[in-house]
Amino acid sequence: AAPRADRWAPLDLGRGAVLDLALRADLDGQYGAQVSPRVAAEWSMGPSLRAFAAVGRGYRPPSFAELAWPTIAYATAVGAARGERGNDALAVETAWGGDLALLGGEPGGRWTFAARAFALRTEGLIRWAIDGEGFWRPTNEALAWRAGGTAEGSLRLHPRWTVRASADLRAMVGSARCRFGLCVVTHPEPANALSVVSAADLTVRATIALGDRVACTPGHATDQR
């Protein structure tokens, strides 16, 4: 592949807003041309508050191992699998992703916080699965969605007392099966398929720090549906 990337200087939109544009073009002898644009913006709403947003496209061609993995037959079947092999008919995996962030406070200040969210839509996701003959084999799935977010903050109650907390949420939404933290949607959907299948994992942590020492770290809670 022969990559070519063009990036312009950030555009000052005034009132603390900045726009950043980027464009990448890849000319691949096997998979053709792939164009990956990216748009990002940042807005400073004051000395202690900033917002950020970005959206862009990317792609990934199959790896050599995925294309040319040798056919291996197990001496004894492992569950439903009796071997593994590559797939020289794999197509390119493409994705659109977006990020949002809200940042507050100043480094070294009394308080700070950060909230971030992301979403990723992938077409042609390359995933290893057992085929009809019982072999592990990489295939292109039709569509996959993944989304999540994080929030964290700190508050200094005393020169040597600081409270820190964080939360992490990752969720998948689709109309088919969810596995390994990823929802895969196949089309066409069965007539009796549920319109939404959700899986969420929430982790919360809190820490009290005395100077450079941690005085208390409560356990984290996880909730999955």
C-alpha cells in the first residue's frame, strides 16, 4: 500500500473554537483506494472548561496470517472445533468512529474532571469463528457496533487529602449475538429477532489519597446485562 496523508493547520473559528481537518488516502494494489477523512473540533469555554469532538473513518486490510494461515487438523476435537485455517477471500474491514469529551479543572488545581464517550461502527469486521466444517476460520461479519464512556474526577480537600473517583461504562447494541465485548449484527435479520440486545459493563472506583499514599480504595462494582 502507498499511503498519502494531507493535514491542514487548525482553523481558528473564534470564541475559543478550533477546527482540525485531516484526510488520508491509501492506494492498495490488492484492495484498491481507501479514503479516510477526519474532523475534530475543540472549544475552550473558559480557563477551566473545554469540550472536544471528533469523527473519522479508518480501514484495516486482512493480515497475512488471516489470509494464509495453514490448514491444521486437531488430533482430537476441541469442543466443536476440529481444526483451523485461513481465508484468502477476506475483504477489507472499514469503520466510522466518533469521540466526545468534556474536560474541566486545571492540572495541579483543587478539582479536575473528565467525561469521555465513544462510538464505533464497523463493517466487514474480521472475526475468527467455527465454519460449517468445524474449522476455526476468519470471516467478515456484516456489521458491528460498540460504544462506551468514562468519567473521572478529583477533589483536593486538604493539601494532603485528595479524593479521586472514576467510572467506566461499555455497552453494545445490536439485533443479533454479543460475544467477547462486541455485538455482531447479521443481515437480513430474522423476522422474530429482538430489535435491541444490550450488554453493559459498569465499573466504579473511589480512592482517598493522603499525600503520596493511598488510605482507602473501596472495591469496584460491576453490573452486566
